[in-house]
Amino acid sequence: MTKSFNMLVVLLLAISVSAFGQLLDPATLHIGQGVSSGCATGCPGVVSGEVTATSGNFDIFQESGSPDMLTNEILLIAAVPNTASGTVTAGSVSSAKEFDPYTAASGTPETISTGQTPVQYGNVNPASFNPVTMTNSDVFTLLGPQISSADNSESFVNFNQAYAAEVAAAVPGFSGVPSSYAIYVWSISTTAFTGNSALDITSTLPIGTFLAAFGESTTHIYSTQFTNTGLVTSGGTTGSTSGQTTGSTSGQTTGGNVPEPGSLILLGSVLFVSFTLSRKKLVRS
């Protein structure tokens, strides 16, 4: 009886840990300053103590050393504030080059060796070009239930706090207080994007644009946490306004790496069953 009880507890805990591992993001997609920079793997703390300052050129880096390969595509997500100047079009993201793996040490430009020649991917296609307008909540929840389990710290409140820090520092291109963000999504096809891979991206996105990424393998969800977000602070487009709408800012969320309700319920169930079985065992003894 004791052996069976212990095996049951171990099995339930294993299931719980497995579920939490998938939802709490086993690997993060960092936004860096480009593969020719010393911050290709991400430099949290550059802007407002958290996000990475980028130009129109940046990269998406998969931080994990895991061989777990992301399937088919990476989604590049741009959150453009309604205070930004410049127009976003399908061609605002013009190219993506894949490095498998990206192995540069911090502060050292990448050296391309045999087998690491970057490949030009032609289908950097917009997956969503009637942008969703965000006035509260977080990006991944807004984009749909299929990716709502991704990190939820990419929120309206966090964006505005980082944006306000740039305004306070009088960074050119930052002004006012955003009341909404237009969320654009590009689909970038990949062939071998796995642990330590990088996508080097060329764009003309407006100054003030926040950058994140999403991907998935057969077993895990991959996303960008707010501390690894990119923020275009130079080299962006200027000119005509982006034409975004202004909305209410009520009901905002601060975000954070919070477990999904389903995972919390599962863990609670495990603990309850373990307690019940243990109590019955004691009573019978």
C-alpha cells in the first residue's frame, strides 16, 4: 500500500510540474540589437531598467541550449503607440536572416563559420495586417486563445512605463502619453530555429515601437518576457502619423509571469489528493 501511494503521489506531481513547465515558458525569445552587436542575446536594463534599446535593425534570439526546435515559423509582434510618427506597412519588416546557432560571446561581433552562412528568408509575411488595437491587458491574451498561455507581462501598463521613461529622458521621437497600441504581426518562416538560434531582422518600424516574439514546438510555448522586449529608440520611420485610434485605458493590467488558472487548479488538485490519501493511510494505521 505504501509503495502504491508513493508512486501515485510522484506521478501526480510529475504531471503538475510538466504542465507548469510548459506554461511558464522553458525558454525565452530575447529581442537583441542585431547579430553584429554585443547585445544580440539581449541586454535587459538598457531602457527603463528593463527592455533593450534597438534601432530598426534587431534580432530574435532563443536563449535556451535545448535542441527543442520551433515549428515552421516565428511570429514577430510590434506594438506601435498611437503617439508614434510613421506609417506601418507590410514592407516595414523587409528581411530576416537565420543563424543556427548564433555563438558570439558578449561584446564580440559574430564570426560566420562553415555551416553558419545566414540564409535569406523571402516570406517575411504579415500574419495580421488589420492591427488589433490594445487599450489595456497584454499582447498575447489580446492576440487569441491559441497563444494566451504565453508570458503576459507584455502589457499596456508596462509599455507605458517604459515609454514614459524615454519621454522623461527627452529621447527624440518620444512624446505624449500613449492611450493605445496597434499590434502588428509578421510570420517569419524558419527551418532549424532551435536553442541559441537567432533571426537578424531589418525594419523601418517607428520609434517607440515595442518588439516581442512568439513560437512553439511540439511540446513547449516560447515567448518574450517584458524584461527581454525590444524598443525602437533610433532609426525608425518619421513623417505621417500611424493613424491609430485612441481608446480608454481602464482595466489595465500590470502583467507578470503568472501561471494560468488551469495550472493552479491542477497543482491544487495534486495537493488535495495527496493530503486525502495520506490522511486515509494514517486513519487506517
